[in-house]
Amino acid sequence: MGLGRDWDNTVKSRLITAIHLKLEKLLPEKRLFLRSDTETRFIRLKPEAQLIGWTGGIVIVGWTIISTAILLMDSIGAGNFRAQAQRDQMIYEQRLNALSVERDARAEEAVAAQQRFSSALAQISTMQSELLALEDQRRELETGLEVVQATLRNTMKQRETARSELAELTSEGEDAGSFAALNEEATGTVDLLANALAETAAERDMIAADAAFALEHAAEAELELRLLQERNDEIFRQLEDAMTISVEPLDKMFRNAGLSPESLISAVRRGYSGTGGPLTQLQFSTKGGGPDPDASRANSILNSMDRINLYRIAAEKAPFDIPVKSSFRFTSGFGQRWGRLHAGTDFAGPIGTPIYATADGVVTHASWSSGYGRLIKIQHEFGIETRYAHLNAMRVQVGQRVSRGERIGDMGNSGRSTGPHLHYEVRVGGSPVNPMTYIRAGQDVF
């Protein structure tokens, strides 16, 4: 047993010696002289110490390079996120402006088309009334013509009877003068009736021609009316598609933020004070008939436009914007941290970086608050409150009304803070929620 231990020690000693010799070739022993006024000292730097020093230096340099790369990547990512948020906001504003112009143009087209439709209906109604009047007149003339024809037939019979009697009387030698006068009177009556009959026939032909002309123009008016109806249908379809495409992203934005669109719209409608109020419903005359389908479709489009307008107002009052628009980086998110809830999101950046309100509201707090440092609280609609902490400067006062995108303070390092940053909170009904839920929901639209 003793021989075995000696052999192991000998092997280890030789191995250490060999390693030492290798290190001496690569890192020969050096001496560091320290000279003072009275004496000179030196420190031996063995190969092992030099190896440890080199290794430590390499580790420090590597750690420095990796940390710098991480910071650069965070800075680049934060810049890209801000630029993307600005681009998304510009695109949404352009979409809203284009939609507003399109909405106004389509509404004008719908009103003009409805006016043309009403005018065509009035023309058709007038033509139908004239046609009915002509038809009544034609029937009256036909009735009168039948009476005249019956009278003429009776007169002709009477004339023939008179002629027969005249012939008999003449043959008997009686006074023919009186009968000649009677014959002449009957002939005049027949001629008068014949002329009246001719005039009646001519008037009847004229009425028939007028009726045919009215029927022809009524058919043209019906064709024009049908084409106009098809054009109205196309305009309505385009408007309905545009409303669907515009309303769905807004519905999704509010639902993703955990807000009920119907409740928001009801709340906005109750407090609406904009110019003109909600859009007025269209009323089209149906002359006592059922509901006009075109009026129903037009009112449905107006309701969608009204819904978009109310969504726009609600979006201004809910915190869908981002509080920092300059370069920044996320340093801490919402959730548990070190055993307790971190109730907001941290945006790190230089001291003095502008801080903006994320929605319309009223400032309820703007002063120092313990660990928050300089703190601003803004109360918004729908029971939502936002908080902006660790500020370097505050640019608003309690009771002041602010708008979305208005600068309210500067980023700082006040209160319990490990570096310059903004601690941003969103609270609903007094309870903290993840601010990124609102910010990400707004990115899909803004």
C-alpha cells in the first residue's frame, strides 16, 4: 500500500513538473521591480500566475465585447420598434383620412343616386297618371262613338223610311214639296252625324297614338330605373365592404385590450359633444308601402360610419399610444420580479427624453411620491388611469386636461431607481394591467 501511494505521488510530481516546463517555454518567469528611495524590491511572476492573469484578462475582454454587443442590439431593436410604431401610426392616420374622404364621397353618391331614383319614380308616376287619364278619355270617346254610330244607324233607317214614304206619296200624286223638304232635312242631319263621326274617329286615333307614345316612354323610364337601381346596388356593396374592412380592425383592437366595444360605444355616445352629433338616419317616402330596402341599406352604412366615428373618439380616450417616441430600450416588463409584482413596463433612455400622454385625460397627480419619485397620474375615460414615474421634470399640473401625444414630462432617475428610465403603468378600476396589452393592440391600427 505504501509503495502504491509513493508511485502515485511520483507520477503527479512528474506531471506537474512537465506542465511547469511547458509553461516556462511559453511564459518564462518574469520579475517586476519596485524601487523606492531607500530600497528595491521585486515580484516574481511565475508561469502559472502569468497564465491566470492572461486568462482573467481574456475573460474580462470577452465579457466586455459580449455586453457591448447586447447593448447595441437592444438599442437597435428599440429604435426599430419606435420607428415601426411611428410608421404604423402614420399609416393608420392616412387610412382614417382616406376612409373619411371615401365615406363622404360615397355618402354624396348615395344621396345623389337616391335623388335620381326618386326623380325617376316621380316621372314614372306622372306618366302612369297621364296614361290612365288618356285611357279614360279613350274609353269615353269609344262610348261616345258607339252612341254616335247608333244614332247614325237610326237616322239612316229613318231616312230610308222617309224615302219609301216619299216615293209612295209621289206615286199617289200628293204634295211632294213637303216631303222633299223633309228629305233634305234628313240628308243634312246624316251629313252632320257623318262629320261628327269622322272627327271622333280622328280624335280616337290621336289618343291611341298618345297612349302608345306614353307606353314607349314608360318602358324607357323603367329601363333607366332598373339601371339606376343596379348602380345603387353597386355603390351600396362598395360602401358596405369598406365599412366591414374598417370596423373589424377597430373591434379587434378593443377586444385585444380586454375592453367591450359595445360598452365603449355606449359610453362615448352618452358623453358625445362633437359637431353635428351622430349621423341622422335617412327617410325615404314609400307612399304608405313597406320599408324601403335602399333606405335600410343606407341607414346601415350610416350606422357603420357612426360606429367608426365613435371608435375614433374612444381610441383617443384609451391608452393605445406609446409614452416614449425617442430611442429607448425595454429593461423590465409587467409581472413578478424578486418575489413581488412589477406593476408596469420600464422604458430606459437618456435623462430628458420626452414623455407623452398615451390618451386624452385629466391630470390627477403631479408631484413627488415616495419610491415613484416624480410621478404623474392621468385619469382617462372608462375607469382607466396611467402613471408615469421616476421623471426628471413634470410639464403639467393637477386638473390640467391633456390630449393623446401631448408632452407631459421628461425621463429621469428620481425615486427608487437604478438608472434613467420611465416606469409606465396602466390601471383599470384601480388594478394594474399589462401596458403592453394596450400598446400592442394599438399597433394593429395606429
